[in-house]
Amino acid sequence: MSTHITRDPIYNAVAPDDFAAMLDSARYGNRTDAFDAIISGTHDHFWDPLNPAYLDFSSPFDLENEMLMPRENFPELMSAVADKLTEKQQIKLANESVRWSLSGILHGEQGALSLSASLCHILLDPGAQEYASNQTREEARHVTAFSRYIQVRWGSPYPVGEALGGLLKELVGAEEVYKKLVGMQMLIEGLAMGAFAGFHSKTTDPLLKRLTQLVMTDEAFHHKFGKIWADRTIPNLSKEEHNLVEDWAASCFETVLFNLMNIRQKQVIYKQFDLEWEWVRDACREVFTDKDRRNSLKESTNIFRVLVKTLLKSGIITDRTRGKYSHWIDMDEIDAESEDMVGYAIADEGIEFLKGINQGRKVIGQK
């Protein structure tokens, strides 16, 4: 299985249906300790999305009269689109846009759950396998939490967008370990950390603020798992192998940059207001230019900036592809920054909050 580009035996893998390899007696004694720290730290960020001590889904929010995020977060409301809508309709469009974004996050969490589970079927090292199963459990609670939030605020999520759905299907179905780890632990988790940090810092809904913080306590560890892979793999790749990984990552970046927040992807929202998505696109282009896009990418919580920083600090981006990113992002600025990722501080605060709750935690139904 040379396409896995394995440079460290802890990432050795077999075909998904090769269960016989898992029963090899010698395999059990070859367990890495590389992931022990993040596995053992699991209890520090335990949380139960169905326990109101962690998240109270009964807390109200007036979706009809209050925006979940600031008005400036929605290009449509900065354009001629707003002139066609009443104030109540503008609030609804903004909140439906949040619903659309959170639905994408929910689908992304399901992708992370399925991908982590798929790693359990192919990773030979018991330590790597244990970590993957641990992450699977944590992604499952994210699916539960975002499902419940969307349910109490809107009733149901939007269908997955074409661009995101295609990328998730590619990652979950990929046979190459590097695509699963770079794609999910770096690309998707990098996007997620930026998105969660943005929601946490700007939302007016205390429930959403707490939800994103709790999810970040998990995602920070998932992000570190990808960093361990990069540290052990990237420096040892041949030039041809590095080019393969680098080009694939750049291709994925361009896919999400130009499609993830694309107006066409959101046309399901505009139909509710009898707006043609092509007209909305043109109206937004008048007020949100490439220059504005580049300026937005300067924000530390911008999802694409967080993603690029992840790839750059992991050694995946070189001068070969740097230009694809520098057209949008100040790469020299990111170079000068530390390896700390946006959201780590928020996650640390969340862990302290969880420690306080978990000291006296009781299981639901326990007296």
C-alpha cells in the first residue's frame, strides 16, 4: 500500500477488509506512545451534550428580532439585497445564513466521525488505533450537540453543500492515509478551529458561544494529532512525495476558498425571499471585491487563514505553491507567528470550565 506514503511505522495501514492483520499476535506488542498524552488528557475535556450542566438547550433566543451574528458578517446585508428586504427579513436572512453555516459544520463533524472510524479499520498500531477510536467518540458528541442546537433553533439542518459534500466524500473514501490525515486533521480541523473561534467571539447567543467553546476543547487535540503526523512524516518525504502532498493540499485549499462560502452554494436561502441567486451574487460582488476578501483573510479567526497557517507551520507549503496562498494571505506575517493556533486559548478556558463541572459530575439518571 505504497500510496499511503508512510514514513513512520505508527501510521502503517492495511486494507479496510483485512481484519486478519488485526489479529496478528505480534501487532499487539508494537504500540506507540506518541499519542498517550492526548489520549490520557481526554478526561480533562469530557462533556456531555445531553446534560444541561454543560449545555442548556432550553435557553431561548429571539430569532425573529435578533441576529445571531453581527450584521457585517453578511455581505448580502451590506449590498443592494438589503434594500429589497424589510428589517425582519434581513434578520431572518442573517440567521438563515448562520443556520446554513452550522449545517455545514454538522456535516463536517459527521465526516470527521466517519473518517476517524475508518482509520480504526486500517491503522495497525494499537496506539494510533486507540487515538482514532477516541476521536470517533468525540466527533460523535459534536454531531449530537450541533444536531440538537439546530433542532431547537430551526428544526432541521440544511442539506450539505455541493463543494463540502464532495470534499468530505473524497476524504472519507480515500485509501491513502495521508489524504485522510492532511484532509481531515489539517484542512477540515483547521477550517473548524477558525469557524468556532469566530462564532465564539462574535455570537450574541450564549448557548452557541458555550457550544463552540466545548467543541474547541476537543478539536484542539484533534488538530495536534495531525501535527504529530506532520512532524514525523513531512521532513522524511522524498521530493516527489512532498510535491504530491503539497499539490493535493493546495488543490483542496482552492476548492474550499472559492466554493465553501460561494453564493451559489447558498441559493436554498435566497429562494425563501424570492431572490435569484445570480442577482444576489452580482449585488454582493459590487460591495465585496477581491480586495475585501483579502482584508477579511487578515482576521486571526478567518477560517481560511487558520487553514493556511496549519499547512504552513506543518511544513506542507513550500515556495512551489506559496504563491497560490500569498495572493490572498500575508504569508510573511504567518511565518513570523508562533505555532499556537487560534482557539487554543479558548479551548484552555473551556477545559478549566469543564474541570469544575466534572469534579462533581453525575451520570444522567444517577441519584
